[in-house]
Amino acid sequence: MPRPAGSAVDKALDLIESTARADRPLRLTELANETGMHRATAYRILVDLVRRGWIMRSEDRYLPGPVVLRFSQAAAAGSLAVLGRPVLQSLADRTGMMVNLQVLEPEGGRVIDAVRPPRLAMFTDLLGELLPVHTFAGPLALVSALDEPARVPYLRAAERQGHPPSGRAGLLADIERTRRTGFALQRGRNDEVIASLSRAVVAGGGRPLCAITVVGLDSEFDDPAQAELQEHLAAAAAELERALAGPGAGAGHD
């Protein structure tokens, strides 16, 4: 059923957001239904959005256009860091751990922000570093949230980065365990005195947007401590998911 009238800008943004959230290209009828618009209204706005490059049309389906794709990579890291900083700071305060935020890139996870408490000043914050999936919890959490075909390039990247092909079974087991539990754990693999626990922050369609990771001394990651850290980490990931969803998530107009 059509929703209450909104501005032309609201309608255009609803259509852009719907195509960006979808896990596949959508037809006109699907977009109209999802945004609560009449088909004729949706089509008229889509024509302009396609012309401007915000949405792309492929046969009878619509998907994000080149303008959205350019903006998403250029602006995502900065926007995520701004939105995520209060969440990271709160999590660091509650746990006493270093906390970082990572986004997925073709070769692994890139650290885009970090909060390091004074007691862990001896730890490098890895800010700006690209971390491989086979040695760090953040990339492992992000790759585990992908479907199987999308994971393949990261398995190949791990081999290029020095992980032996014979170790692929172990990495696959780590990915499956992370997928099942929702948490990636690394203890002593990159540094024997350091451990880390990570959880992916996902979009509505299940795609990983970023990962929040807590990092501390390995001695502080025994089973009882891990259970408590998981609770704090899950709450932080849920808080950031809500912040990323925005105040008008799911709203539509006509």
C-alpha cells in the first residue's frame, strides 16, 4: 500500500537505498513495492536516477550505479570511523582492551580506526594496515560472513601472503567455526602474547560492512573472559548496526 506523501528527494533516496540493500538486482515492481510507491512514480524517478548514474538498469532490473560505487569506497571508511568511534571507545572502556574497526578489501581487512588504552601502549594499533585473513581475527570475521564463492579470493590471497596451500583445510575450519559462532578468535598466531576476538557488523542483507575487534594479552582470553568479551562485542556490533541503518531505515513514501 502506498505510504504518505514525501518529497521527491525522499523518494529518490528510498529507491537508491533499496537497490543498495538488495542482494540481487530488482525489478520495477519489486522496487515500487519495497518503497511503497506507485509503479509509475517509481519508474519516473528511476529514469532520472539512471541518467545521473545513481542507479544502473540491466534489461528489466535495477542495481546501484557507478556514482554509488564511487562514493561507497571513497567515503565508507571515513563515515564508518566517525560513526564507529563512540562504539569503539565505549567497548574499550568496558573491557580495558584495545578495540579496532576494520573493513574488507580484496586482500584482507584494513584497520580504519583504533582505540588503545594506556595500559596497552606497547601494542601497535595497526591503523591503516592491511591484515591477512589467516593470521588476524578481524579479516577472519569478515570473510566468514561471506558466502562460499565470495570467500575463494581470500583463500587464494592467504596463499599468496605465505599461508601454505596445505593449511587451507585449517583456515576453512576456522571460517566455519566463526560462521557458526559469530566470533573469530586468534590466539598466538601472529604474536604469541597477543590474542584478539572479532565480530562482523552486517547489513540487512547479511553482507559484512565492517568488523569490531578487541585485542589484549593472551593471558586475559581464558574461557570465562571470552564469554564476557563476546557479550560486550555482540552488544557493540548491534549498536553499530543500528547506527549504520540510519534513523529512517525501511521508511518509504509516495
